[in-house]
Amino acid sequence: MSEQPSGAVPDDPMHEYTTLYPEVVRAGSLRNALREEAGRAGYGFEVELTSSPGWRHVAARAEEQGRSANVLMALRERGFSVDCWAGEVHMATGWAEDLSQVAGAVDTWLRAPRVRELVERWPFLRTWELAEAHERGEAVPVRWRQLREAAVRRQAADWHELVEAAFEQPLLRALSPGRSMYWLTFSRRAAPPICRDLPGAMPIGNGRYRVRFTDGRLLEADGAAQAVAAILAALPDDAVPRS
């Protein structure tokens, strides 16, 4: 019979991870194992528990100066998922089997490089256009372009007309657009928390649109231009982008 790594007994919450993660089981938790790995490599970041008690043994978090990285162990196969955040903006994600790679990537990210530098140094991570746009302060125009391209792909004439009618208005074009279910929404900021105090609209068929105001009122409009006009008329005076 094969020898089982020490550190976990059948009633231990780490028992089912014994085969795939012997070093984590010996350390008692992912937080402890990541701390040890960071210490061996001479990294200076602190590793904490995540906010969810249910993940206390298999997840960990490191945070410095508004940047954070979350690490989570898989159950059925060996692998650590890594998610890098700048504030509340998701900037990169990836999957690695080697805990030393995870520790290195976390340390790099917390040292505040550009996200492109991060993924070039640690190829198991990937990023995306909107993340890099946030770094450049160009998230709003990128969100508009992506929304317009998605509207074309959907091949839904009413939705496409609504998006284009809104984009034609400079005041709305300065806001960050979004889609919530069937609603076209607007926010003063592209990064979370998204503003919820601006009106929005949705197509309801046959060239008609429903406009929703922040006080709960609903208005039906005949055509995208009329819907957008109703949104513009209801915008508060301070409806300008914020960082």
C-alpha cells in the first residue's frame, strides 16, 4: 500500500487534498504554504485568508496599495487559479500547477507593473483589452466600441438602433455604457462600483422602447431616438464621468 503524505487525517478538511497537494497539506492551508513559498523566494508580500470562511484552507489573498491577488486550489486536479485585481477591476487570470510560479506572479503583480509586463513574465496568466484600457484611462471608449460591435453581432435591429442612437449623443458617449439583462445602462465610471442613478432603456419590440428612470417610473417610446431623448432629459446635472 502506498504511503500517504503526513499532515491530514480523514476528518481533517485538508484530507481530500492530500494526494494532489502534499506541500499544502503539510503546511495546514494554502495561506501557510504560499507564505512559506514567498519566504523561501524572498518575496515581501503578506498572505491572508479570503473573506469567505468556507475557503479558509484552500484559498488565499495578498493585497498591497490597491492591488490584490486571489489564489484558489482546484479539487479534482492539481492547479492553482490566480486572479489579479486593481481595485475592483479584474486585470488578469491564469492557472498554474507550481506554487512557486504562483508566488512569483503574485509578487510581480503587487509590485505594480503594467498588466502586459505581468503576463509576459508569467505566461500562465492572460489579460484582455478592457483591462489594459483601464490602465490607460481609456475604458469608456473601449466599452463603447465593444458594445457596438456586440450589437452588430447580435443581429437585433432594435438593440443596434438603440446603441447607435445613444452613441451619437456626446453626453452619453462620455458615460460608460453597459448591458444589464435587456437594458442599456450608463455609469459615470467604467470601473466598479457601477453607478445606478442614471436612466436606461431597452427594446420591447416593433421599434418601441421602454425607458426606466431612477425613481422607478417607466416610459414607452416610439423609436430609439425618442428613447434616447428621454434619457438625456432625465440625466442629473452631475452626470459626468468620474475616475
